[in-house]
Amino acid sequence: MRTQDKTFVADHVNELKPSGIRRFFDLAAKMENVISLGVGEPDFVTPWNVIEASYHSLEQGYTSYTANAGLLELRQEISKFLHKNYQLEYNPESQVLVTVGASQAIDVTLRAIINPGDEVIVVEPSFVAYVPAVRLAGGKPVTVEATQENQFKVQANQIEASITPKTKAIMICSPNNPTGAVLSKEELDAIAGVVKKYDLLVLSDEIYADLTYDEEFTSFASIDGMAERTILISGFSKAFAMTGWRLGYAAGPKEILQAMTKIHQYTIMCAPTMAQHGALEALRNGMDNVKEMRVSYRQRRNFVVKALQDMGLDCHLPGGAFYVFPSIENTGLTSAEFAEELLQEQQVAVVPGDVFGNSGSGYIRCSYASSMKQLDQAMKRMNQFMRTK
């Protein structure tokens, strides 16, 4: 809204660019016969036992607010899950916060720790919300590029070279969106050494932790000395096929989690009650479904990577998540040009790599969280497109 020469929108919000992903979704929505490889969303329906548990909670009258931090029963199950899988110890009453998706967990973490002007190192290519979230919290994002030469795995010396007296925290995502890169324990150990040396915090986005295919996942908080320096962020959207349920969580040091809960109290109150009951069932009885999805995603990953390589696109093998990040530099097109022409000529929607940061220029992101039938058709269309380039 604007009156004469005055705008009522805050300057720092006006300066934010709209999501580059949404732009291509909007274009694709206006076209017919489009196969979308753009959305970061499982094609599986939420398992029936989870849906039924949510129904049952409504039938039992659980329609009121929960505790601000979430159902204690759910926080206890999250703590058990993190202990069983990663040998982490979190007090469910003071070190776990249930949020409206992992995205809200990221936002509330940054608002809890950042003073105006604090710098946060963001490893790119990265989820499109990281840099804007840092800015909205009053911080300054400092980006570090993870390159294909290192399999899109950031190196500890790169992080160290970007640290200044104003650096407060580092944001990492493993498995990574958009590259699928998974940091090994040895690589995390090296980063932990930098974290200790400069007395920093780490925001570790582990939303894809249950979707790794070739090696055991290591949680950053499980590295020696890192539990007290790490805010672990995860949720139910990806592995449990619960994107629309909007449920995530954060776990970490008591002092920081209490500050996050304070912000959460004033802005959200609590995460949706019926979704929390569904998540409780997912943790208790849903891991077999996760295993089945993981097997299917691995098959799709292998198919898509081979198809892209066969059509002449250099594509590394991602270790986790459900994305591939092939280079399109040999076409002579920019990432945006490639995505737009592919959409217009072959009705296949992908995401330009540069929306995930400057280091994504010359790449595209394709999600393989679609049926094999759709992926097969999409690869055939892309192959036809490549023959014209």
C-alpha cells in the first residue's frame, strides 16, 4: 500500500526477492500436460495409520491448544527417536520445541540468537528461505559456496576463511536441498573444529536425515562437543510424507530452546493439535513406511541420474534427499533460460539452480519425488529437448 510517496511496507521486506521456485510453479500452473520436477514434496500419501490417529484425536475431542512447546508425549517420542538414532540426549520438557514445520523452527531459531548486525554463514547452494530468514531476523548472511568439484560438500577451511568477529552461527543442511549432498562424520568433525575454535553456534537442518541411501547419516549434534552448540532442526514433512500437516521441531541447548519457546508463545501459541497426534503415531509406528519410501526413492534416484548423464548432462550422484542437481552449462543456456525453454517446449518444470544462491548458476534442480511413470516420461521429454541444443 502506498499513499503519495510513502509506502507502509518495511524497507527490509521490500528488498526481499520473491521465491524463484514459486515463479516457475505459477508458470507451470497455467499450462496443460506439465510434468513437474520442481516441487520438493513426496508423491506418497501420508500413511493411513497416521491419518487415522489424527481422526481419532478429533473424535476424542482433542481440539484445544496444547502446551506451547507441543504435546509432552510427542516431545518425549522425539527425544526417544533422537536418542535411538543418533545417541543424543534431550530433555523433552526443556530442550525440544514442536513447530509449524521445520521452516518455523529455522525462523524462530534465528530470531532467538541474532542481534542486529550479527553474521550467519550460510552454505550454498541452499534452501531458498535461509538467506531471507537471516535478514528478517536482523542478521547479515555470509554465503560460502559448496562446489561440484567437492561433490557439493562444503570444506571446513572455506567456512573458516569467511569468519569475522561478527560471526555468530553457521547454517548447514545435510542431506542438502538442492544438491542431495551428505556430509560424512569426518567432514562434520572438521567443521566442528572450526566451530569450537571460534566459539560459534550451528543450525543443522536435518529434515532429510531419514532419506539417505549409501552411507549412515551422522547428526551434527552427535559430534563431540557439538550438542551444546547445535540447534537441530527437523520435522515430519519429507520422510513421513506429511508436508501439508506443517509440523517440525527443534532440539538444542536449554537456554536457547527456552528463548525460542518464548518467541513461539507470542507468535504461534502452538502447532496444530491434530497434526501433533498424527506425528506421535508416525514416530511410534511409521518407520516401516519410511523404509519403503527410501527404497523407492533410491531406485528413482539411480534412474534419473543415469538418464540425465545419458542425455549429456553432468550429474553427480546425490547421497540423500530427493533431488538431483545436474549441470546444464554445456547447453550454453543460463539456468533460467534452460528452465523456461524446457517448460515451454516440452512441458517439464524444473527449478533454475541460481535460485538457491549464485553458486547454483549453471545448474537446475530436479525432484525425483514423482512416480516412475512420470519420471520416465519427463526424462524422455528432456532428452528430446537436449537434442535441439
